[in-house]
Amino acid sequence: MHVSLWKKPAVVAVAALTALVGAACGPQPGSTEAPDKQPGVLELLASDLKGSLRKTVDTTTRTDSVTLTMKGTMGGQLVSMQGVLDLGDPIKAEMTTTNPEGTTVTMRMIGTVVFVEIPAETRGKLGGKRWMKMDMAAVAGGKAGADVGKQFEEMDPVRQAKTLLAIEGTTVVGQETVNGASTVHYTVTTPVPTYLAQIDSKRRTETEQTLAAQGVKELKLDLWVDEQYRPRRGGIVMGKMGDIVIDYTDYGKSVAIETPPAAQTADVAEMLGSLTADI
């Protein structure tokens, strides 16, 4: 929604009139009437939705890192991950998850390159290598890379705030406590085309195809923002395809997510190339 600007003379006249009315109606000398109480942050978060989300974007953009816990379902499977995000460029992540066999798996994601830690008991089969490298942008014509980018976008608290700010119809649910922090809860339900307009153009086609294949017509987005204008929780519901909730803590905590040394890394692309050459 765009608000037309008034012509400058009209603005000056209204400002002058407002000042006169304020002077006439305000506390008089000797009066015991208290001045109007300034609204608190939670009140501003609820009453000034657009302004508060802009400030949330600005505040979170200046943050170097955040710790997160992600839970939900995707394709009928339970999803649970914990880790940290380095909010630089490119975004980096180090996450741990538990596979269906009950084994804890550590992953590092740097851009579209994913490093998966190889279980100690199987490293001998790969020359003692500790990490498996997969450049997802080069897999399946780039579709896998788009999927990784989508995961990053869903985890990034800055992107979540920007998306709710950009989509018309975002509303305030109310004040809620998240992990001990007072927050204001925002929500919006939006058609898939509107959501797609907010993501990287390079990934729209793949994302649209994935959502269409799962019969997703609309998405529900939620965000909980605290009194420091920082997201504390984000959520997305994608119809029957799945739903994810991410909790954010420890903003600005020092993190170091490094690319594993080449000597400790087995490159999937090189391994596949070698197998092809041997055929």
C-alpha cells in the first residue's frame, strides 16, 4: 500500500496547526496532569507493523551470527536440526541432525557447497577422509543447488522479516512469550505466486515446480520479534508438503565455520567422474 505525499505547503500548515492545538490542550503551568506515556517497544511492534519490521530487518542485518534450532516435518519425515548461522556473504551454516538410524550427522553449508562429516567407522574406505563434499549447484542441473538455497532462505531471520514486510496482508496476532522472551507475533497467509515473487529469481522455477508437485496453493508465514527487534522464532507451513519452526538464540555469538581442508575432503563430483571414466 502506497501513501501519497502531501504538497509541502499543506504539510507546513498542518504541522503549524498541530503545534497550536498541542499548546492549547497540553498541560498548563502549575498543572499536575502527567504527559502522555511513551509507548513501549512491544506496543510499537504491535501498532507500527511496517516500521517495526523495517527496524527488525535493519537490526538483524547488522548481526554477525545466530544460533538456531529447527523442527518440523518435510515430505512426511520428521526434521530436526541444531546449529549456527554465519550471516555474512555467503551465508554459512554448521548444523547437526540425527538420521533415521539414530546417528548424529554434522553438516557444513557454505553457499551451495555442502560438506557432510563421514562417520569414523567408514573413513577407512575413503582413504581416511573426514568430509564428503557436494557442490549442489552442479548437481541435477542446478535444481539441488536451488533446494539448498531454499533451505538457507527459510533459516535466515533477515529474509523472513523481509518477506513479511514485502507481502501485503501481514497482521499482528498479539504478544507471546518465546523461550522466556517477550515477543510480538506476526502472520500472513499468501498465495504461492506472491511468495515466489519474494525469492531469488534464479530459484523461482524450481521452487514453483516443487510446490506445484506437492499441491501447495498457499503458504502460511509466522514471525515472532522481541523487544530488541530481533526474530526469536520463525515458521512456515507449506500445505501437506510440510511445516518448519525455527527458534533463534545467541545473536552475535562468535562463530567460525571454515571450509574443511582439501586433504581431508572427498569430492563427490570427482568420485563420480572417476567411476564414469572407468566404464
